[in-house]
Amino acid sequence: MKQIGQYITYFNQRRKGRVQNIKLASEAINNHVVFPGEVFSFNQVVGQRTFEKGYLPAPVIIKGRVYRDFGGGICQVSSTLFNAVDRAGVQIVQRYSHSKRVPYVPPGRDAQVSWYGADFSFKNIHNQPLLIRAKVYGGSLLITIHSSDVINFKSRNVPNAPIESPL
């Protein structure tokens, strides 16, 4: 097993609702396997963000404005995943940027998701399965992509996230 992609983003640990949502979405994608030719859908894997599942209200961006809704903050998980899998050379199937700049990734490197709208999806074009690992460490989210030692892939250069995030 070898690591073929990784990305780390940072967040403010004092934003309790946002942190809870990031942890839940990270747990949902952690240890998910994407087989060759398979398409990974963030919304399908994470599921609907509801109070019953433990998601809390936190800031979300809708049409350039900030509101509070259940699951606010999980776009940081989808954006971190996007950058990790992009480094691993997958085929991006669907990705949308926010209508307002987000501080946790460089401009144009975000992946907005919403239950009734935007999704982030990618296809494993490699000849080996991919394993997603996602973990929150304090105020950081680390997502790594692993595969077989015999995988043949071409890594992409992706800019690093800012070290400090006010969110």
C-alpha cells in the first residue's frame, strides 16, 4: 500500500458546529474504497446532512451570501478531498466552486457541495483501487489517498492550502 495523494486544510477549532460537521463528513468518507472505473460521489457517500445524523447549523454560502444551515463547513471536506484526489491523478467528473471565495484553499481549488444541488464526484481511472483516509487533527483536516504498490499513476502539482484559516 502506498500513498499517492494527500492534502491538508486548516480550520478554527472554536467554531463548534462547523468542527462537528467537518468531523462527521470526514468519518463518512474515511476508509472508503473506489474501485477502478468507479465514480465516487461525495453526496452519495456522505448522505444528507441532518440534525438526526448529528450535523449542526453552521455558516454556508448560497449565491454569494452567508447563511446558517445544517452541515455548514463540510465543503472544506469536499474541497480537501478534491485536492487530494487531483494530486492522485483521477478524472474529476463534477466540481463546482463557491459563489464567494473561501479561505481554506487557494482560489479556484474548492469543491462546493449541497444536498439538493452541487456534488463533487471523480472517477478512478487507475488500474488499482483507491483508499480514502480522512482524519481531523486538532484544527487541521488531512486526507490521504492510498493504492496498491503496483499502481501506475501520474501525480499532479496542486497548490498547498493557506496555513491559517479564520473559519
